[in-house]
Amino acid sequence: MLKAPQYPDAEAQLSGVGGNVYSVISCVQRALRKAGHREAATEFSTAARNAQSYDEVLQLAMHTVVVT
């Protein structure tokens, strides 16, 4: 069962972003900032940059925002 994202009011469209992990991080940060969650954007960026794999970054993104 999927857990609802921590910030359901923030939506990041990752389809078409490509396989670049930094593009994924940037997209999620923009979505969080747009929804008014500036501190969460910084926290996400730090956590994502400390992730051990691309898959871990994607999982973190899906637990943080609505990913489309």
C-alpha cells in the first residue's frame, strides 16, 4: 500500500524530465517552493543529495510530493 506524500499540495511532473538525478531534485524543489514549502525544499535537496542511489531519490520524491 502506498503512503500518501508528505506534501500532497505540491505536484512534481517527472515524466519527460529524463534520467538526470539533478533534474529530478530540481523539479521536486520547484514544486515544493511553488506550494509555499521553502524549508521542505531545502530539506528535500539535502536528503536527496545524501541518497545512495537514483532509486532512493525517486522514492524520496514520491514520499515528499505528488509525482506525475
